[in-house]
Amino acid sequence: METAAFTDEEIDAGEALFRRPWQFLRSVPRLDVLPPAAGPEIAFAGRSNVGKSSLINALVGHRGLARTSNTPGRTQELNFYAAPGVALFIVDLPGYGFAEAPKPRVEAWTRLVRDYLRGRATLARVFLLIDARRGLTPADLDIMRLMDEAAVSYQGVLTKADKVKPTELARVVAATEQALGTHAAAAVGVLATSAQTGAGVPELRAEMAALAAAFGALAG
């Protein structure tokens, strides 16, 4: 697999998508209160404290949109975000792999994420966030198997790329690409990002804009 490259036009399209005033739409604690399926959804999944909320804030250019915390397990529901004039939704999923919360709560989060990934027809892509300092973990592999079985398209996105040296980052990118390359549901290309420095954020925006266009979310 090769890391995705983007044209200037694709980067510009991503910037345009995220110049819109993205807003919090709703939190969903159970699947029976999901919002109506009004357009494609792009979900962010990853281990607890991998940096999902921070990356979403970097994408939209609004530090306070998604709640961030140094405490693993803060996100406990499916958090939906939307912007006017585009039929695209961003979904921040509860983190997995966090074992210190009460067991019933962890089981509820896990069941919510799994059921959403299995059954949401409007789910266009899952960005699987992976800490660049750790690479793929057993918990990540479990979610990948679930998405393979459900034929859910997903793509690897490294977070906290600023925390590792360039040579180590290149090694982790290559290893992640190789691992994902053995999974039929995995999309080509692993993006390395940093919410702190903004590295990789324009490319992730471009990828999301391309998905939005492909699913007709930008029409009109």
C-alpha cells in the first residue's frame, strides 16, 4: 500500500468543507435514538485517549467543539457533528480498550460501538485512529475484524505523529500500511496526523471531502 497523495484541488476542497461552521448535533447513548439517516457518516474510532476529539477539533478549527480530556473513557456516547449546506456527518465513537471503568459501563460502550458499526447503512468510512507511539494493538485488531465481517470501509490514521522521530514515524506508517493491506475492507493509504502541529490535517480534510463528493453529500 502507498500513502495517499493529494492534488492542490483536493486539498482546497478539503479546506472548503471545513471552513463551514461545524456544530455539535447530538449525543446518542442507544441505537434507538440515532438521528435520521440524512446523509453519509464518517466515524472516528480508536482506543481510549488516542486523540479522536482533539483531531476532530483540529479538522474543524474549533478547539472546543469536541470535548477532550486526559482521562480515558470520557466519550461514552456516539457524538454527531454536522455543518450547514452539506449532508455529511462526523461521528465520534467511544474509545475502546479502556479497562479501568466499571465493567458494565465498558460493556455498554463496546456494544454500542459494535452495533453501530454493524448496522448503520449510511456509514461511509471509519477512520481507525492509531497512536503513532504504539502502532496497532490487539484491541485495534479486534475492531478491524468486526469491520471486515460487516464490510465497513475503514482507513488507518496515525495520531500524535509529533511525538515520535521522523524515522520511527516512517517505520510505523509502513508497518501499519502492511498490516492493513491484508484486510479487504481497509482503504488504501495511511495518514499520519498531529492535532498539535496540524501535520496531516489538510490531507485528512481532503480525504473526507472526496468521500463527501463520492456520496453526493456536497450536491447543491
